[in-house]
Amino acid sequence: EILIEAGPGETRVARLAEGRLAELTVARDGDDSVVGNIYLGRVGRVLGGIAAAFVDIGVGRAGFLGLAEARPDGAAGEDRISDYVAEGDAVLVQARRDATADKGAKLTLNPAVTGRALVLLPRGGGILLSRRIVGEAERARLMATVESLAGDGEGFIVRTGGTAASAEALAGEAAALRAAWAGIEGRAATARAPACLWREPDAAIRAVRDAAGPGLRRVV
């Protein structure tokens, strides 16, 4: 069950499992998170000394792009941040962490588009399964199914919500995520940096998305 209370100033979302509180999220007005949002940003300073760049994403303080987050997933070596970005570049980035008191939002050049059962990694990263998915047979089935769905250069993460999902359901969600990514790329082609291209849904919608399926009995 999901319980949602939206009132002046804040929204509270509770997820119950077998009648007991399993998760509580409180979202307050004015404290909107940027985590998961995808932006067309403009690179400002590139600092080789700290292997990082600062990127204007239009939210006040410039975001922080470190070398590890600029590299393609799985890559490593004697590279430099300047191998991936240059001052003045328009770059497509995703926020991985909100700003703190002394640092802007943490950014990555390797975006992900999240669904209920799958996360699309459009720039690669292999096939990964949530650790919460148990049972060797189920893990093997999901791995084989999603490997058959992945196109060239694509990666996927199978979320806990993918447990027991049929091949048809997984294929349908993969197609929907690809369509969402195509829309993001289309907006990036015509947008002027800085611009937000994709915004993660609010706490209530995320809760319903993540819990949707036969296990969800009701939303109040």
C-alpha cells in the first residue's frame, strides 16, 4: 500500500508492506531535488589540478563534474578531464547528487533513464541486476532476457521491480525508455544551454512508479 498526504508546504509518502511502515519520504516545498534530472549544460572552468569541471545547468551554483563521472562507464587509464570536456562546450549531463554547502550538484556524462523494472543506460555499462533479486534461476532468466533486448552500445539495470516480470513486459518498458531517451536527445539538439531536458517525477509519482505491479494493492 502507498499512502500519500499532500498539504501546504510538504508532501509525505509512506509505503507499507504487510501493514508495517517500510519507507517514508518527506518532500518539502522549496527543497526540490535535482537528482535524476538531465540537463544541457555549459562547461565553465576545467581544472586539471583537481581533475574536474564546473558546468552551468541553470540552477544557480554550477554543477561539479569529476573525472570519474566524465569517463565512459568502465573506462580507466591515464586520461584527463580535458579529454572529455572543454570550456564553452554544451554537454548533456545528469545530476547524481544535490548541491551541498560547499559544492554544486554532482554531475555525470553517463545518464540513466529510470522505469519501474529497468533503468536504461543509453551510453553503455553492461547488464546489471539489483542485489535484491534473489534466486539463481530468476537472476539467470532476467539476465538472458535483458541481454537479448539490449541494442548496440546500450546497457540496462534490472531493478527489484523487474522480479517475475515477463519478457513481453520488459521489452515494452525497454521500448518506452528508449523513446524517452530519444525525446531527450531531440530536445538537446534544439535547446540552448543551460536547459533542463528531463525532470524526475515528484515523490508521490516516483513511489507509485516504483511500486506498480501485482504487489500494489491500493493507493490512498
